[in-house]
Amino acid sequence: MKRITPGEAGFAPDLEERLAARFGDLHGFVVLKDGRLLFERYGEGEDQSWGVSHGVVSFGPGTLHDLRSVTKSVVSLLYGIALADGLVPAPQEPLLAHFPEYPDLAADPRRAALTVEHALTMTLGVEWREDLPYTTPENSEIAMELAPDRHRFVLERPIVEEPGRRWHYCGGASAIVARLIVKGAGEPLPDFARKRLFEPLGIGSFEWLAGDDGVHSAASGLRLTPRDLARIGRAVLDGGAGVVPSSWLDRALRPHVEIDEGAAYGYQWWLGTGRPPFAAGNGNGGQRLVVYPDLGLVVVITAGRYDSPDAWETPQAVLDELLRARSQV
């Protein structure tokens, strides 16, 4: 990647020192400005994949890292590609119509009202608990992983409110979105991703974790290097870079449901509606992909504070410092 100096990018000359001071226990930190490398730093620390320890790892540009729920945002891009190919239903189409293997669920009028967009925006209105530790089957995502049929598990959850009314975090919604891609493409999710997204963007190395049922996790299973995740962010910033349809990005990165003041949700993307606006993929443990369209910035952060309630603090501190360094020029 070509480099750019802080001064050329409109940042304070001491940007690197300021960001390094905030780096803390992060594993990786990559910043692109208008497609050029502005900042890159790696650390050392204990890491894991889905709870399986890798021990202490010295991270570098070629080290794969769990993205956890940033995976959801990548799956959204894959859905847009598949939609342009005519492989998956449009967001407004009835969801259960594309799961004929569950006729009993489709016969329920309340479930029949579900659309693909309800899954894309996490507004299914079903009972779902991910506010519990990911170490217990009482957490709905873990229960889904343990279920004999993960997709039926999601679609048969009790409906507790009108679909589309309110956002409720749900990894099961991501699993349903990915299942539509797999059905339409006729191949496993990683194979479709490799051919249609990763290789066109120059990404050659990745892993995609699967459950005991062999189904690759759309909610949290992707592993990439920070640099390659930044390539994806750059493609988003560049209107899809000829790989992801720009029309899909216009729709996916538009606020569809409010989360709270200043925050909304698109199609599997977190959206900041303040200044500067941003689109982000966020993952357990401190994983971040943040795109600031107005600033031409892509930021990738990887960390290892999995299941920690304060995992967001250091990533947010470095993001805040990055923005301060620009505003003070």
C-alpha cells in the first residue's frame, strides 16, 4: 500500500505519536486516507478463535485475526453481489417463501409477514438474547450453534413484537441472510466470498469458521488480516470499487431503523448519523471496521478483549484521537 504523511492527509504532524500513545492492548490498527496508508501498528497479546486459545501472538501485516461480528457487515456486501446476479430475493420479498422446507412456519400468518429486509435490519421481532455471555447456551447465538438446524431455530423463535418495528441485535438474522446466499449460489459461503469479493479486491488469505454442523458462521466466523479488512473498507468508500454494486451500498448504508440518538442500523451495518457520519462493522473483543465517507478515511482495529464489557474503550479512544488530530489542524 502506498503511504501518505499526516501533513499530506490533513492531520497533525504528531499523529503517529498520538495514536501510538492510545494503542494500549490492541492487536492491530490500520488507517487509510483516500486509499493510501496513513497509519499502521501491531502489538502482541493472547488471542483466540471462538474461545480456542492461540496463546500469545506477535501480530503483523500477514496475521489473520477473528473479526467476530464484523463478519455480518461483510455478509451484507455478499448479499448485494448475489442480488445483482439474481441469486437471492430482493429485500421486500417474503422471507418464508424462500424456505419451503419449513411449510409449518410459513403457515403462521405472523411469520408469513416477515420479509428479507427484516433479517437484513435485525427487526425480525422474535425472541432473541445476545446480552448474555457467549459462553452459555442461554445466549441465543450459542443456542443456535448447538441446534440441529440453525436456520429453523431462528425462524421458529417466538414472535414477541411486530416485525420491522424495532431493532434487536440478532446473530440469527445474519445466519438467515447468509443461508439465502448459499441457497442461491449453490456453494458454501466462503467459496462465493472468495470468488466474488475477496479475490477481486486482492485478498488471498482468509479463514471462515464453521459450526459442528459444517455451516460457516455468518454472524462471527470470518478471519482476515487488518490490511485486507481495510481493502474491503476502501471498496465501500469507493462506491463498491466495481465489485459491490454501488446501488446496494446506497441502500445498505442508509439508516433503516434507529438504535438510539445518533446511531442507526442499515443492512447489517452500524451507522453514525452525527458529524462526521460513519458506517461500521463492530465485533466482540474490540474489532472495528469504520468508514468515514466525508473524510475519505477507513479505520481497522483488532483486539483480544473477547467477552469483556469494556472492550470498546480502547478502540473508541484511538478513534477519538484520530478525529481530534484532524480537527486541530
